[in-house]
Amino acid sequence: MALEYIEPSVWREPVYIRIGFGASEMVEGPVVALDYLRRRWPSERGPAYNAAVIACQSAIEGKVDLMQARDDFAAAAREAYLLS
């Protein structure tokens, strides 16, 4: 029996970030957030970054509440000065 992948819901309130000098970008859920964390995040990464990666991955797997993942992602964005 194959496992079925179910995309987690989006957050009730998105997180807006700005990477570099570009426009604000809306991050609506843990799948997109994890992609930002892994592919577009600045190279300097602190403890909030690590917590956000774990929380977003766990939310995708259904192991962590979506809002916890959102809060951890927002904290990582704050730590990296990316909140817009």
C-alpha cells in the first residue's frame, strides 16, 4: 500500500518577507516556507533558522501544529532581518 501525500493547509495569516532588495514576498504555509529556508535563505543562519526548518518539516509530516511552524518561520525571518 502506497502512502498518500496530503499537502498541509496554508497558514491563517501569511508571513511577508523581503530577500535582498526585492519586493515583499508572501509565504503562506510550511511547504513554501521550507523551500525558502533551504534555497533562498541568507548564508548566516542562527538557532531560529534551525528551529524553523525542523518545525516546517514536522508540520508537513503532520507532527507539529501549523501555527507553531508559522511562528518558528516568522522568528527565523526576524532573526535574519527578512520580515517586511
